[in-house]
Amino acid sequence: MATGPLFGSSGGRSQNKNLVEFRAGRMTLKDKMVYPDKRKGLIYIYQSDDSLMHFCWKDRSLGQVEDDLIIFPDDIEFKKINQCTSGRVYVLKFKSSVRRFFFWMQEPKTEKDEEYCRKVNEYLNNPPSPTANRNNAPDHSGLVGEADLHNILGNMSQQQLMQLFGGIGMSTQNSLNLSTLLSRPVNSSSDSARSQTSQGSRAESTSSDSAASSTRPVTATAALPSQTTETTPSSSSGQQQHQ
């Protein structure tokens, strides 16, 4: 339950523009009489990041905020004092407190006095939704990220990809290549280069072994007295000699 005005701090205010503002001076209550403060002032209302409503008065000459009141919903009344005929005097009254704040209009024209008064009551007693100030921000919620697109396309069959991209002028071969790339994120050109290098190495090794075996001399080994045999080296001996 609200217990009267609370004093806020303009240091934590939102960067959103003021909901309403107009030029007005303060007044001081003495012995049931109000006396004007001749300084140039500004009344403005804003909603902070924590969704609280603030009623502020600022010295326009110094740029210094002297009143920063936190207002709870349906707790105030801002009205004109019709009994005062020497000026346009307004009072900010609280339903939960006897404290009052008096102000005098400094706007050069009177046409918007009622509009300012109405907006003060409207915003403070029925604060806008915090999301209302972000309605003009661009909505990116419907956009699909690159990773999501990759997953979606990667889970589609080649036939589905052909149907999808065939309607926008992509050939069947390109559709198949796209399907391969999505299912295998490794660079295909690198794979091809490594494959050709590997095949070339195996072919070179095979030709080297064939050349070595064809030029390798036949060696004679000792045999039993009853046998004379010429034996070619075993594969293991040939590899050692080749090395």
C-alpha cells in the first residue's frame, strides 16, 4: 500500500523521452497562503527502467532537479485551484498522504493547460506498460539465424532441396552440391586436394617398389651338398635393402 510520495533518483532513469513536460514554477505554502518561487522551472514525468513513475521539478536556469517523486498508481490528483484568480495555480495532492505540492504555470499560452493537467493524471494514475515504449523498435524475432538455417537445410533430403531451390532458378547439380556441403561442413576443395595427394603418393610408392624389385640382383646362397638352389630375397629383405 502506498504511504505517500517517495523521493527517487534521476541517476537511474530510463533513456526514453519524457511522457509529458511543461514549464511551471514552484510555490511555497505559508499560513494557508501560497507564494510563488520566481525561478524558471520545468515539470516532467517519466517512467524509469523499473517501471516506476516519476514526477519531477527542475530548475531550468541551473538544470538541477530538486523534486523527484515516485508516484504509485491511482494515488494522486493534479488539479487547478480555481479560487486563485491572480495566476494559473495547480496542486499535486496524494490520496495516501496529506502532503501537497503547489505549482504555477509558466507556459506563455493557456491553450494546453487542460491537456497538461489531464496527461499528468492519466500517466501517474494509469502507468503505461513497460513494453509500450518499445513498440516502435524493429522486431527481429521472426528471423532465422545462420546456424538454424544450416540445421534445417541439413536435415532435408536431396529431393526436398531440389524442390526448394529448383523454384528459384537453382540447377539440380547445385542442389546436390548444396546438400553435400550441408551434410559435410568440411571444405570440399581441401578434401579433393588431399585425396589427389594421397593417390599420387600411393602411385609413386608402388612404382618405386616395382622399379626396385626389377633392378634388384639375384643372390646365390649356400645349399646342402646334394642341392643347388638360387633364391630371390624375401620381401622383408627387399624392403630393408630398398630403405
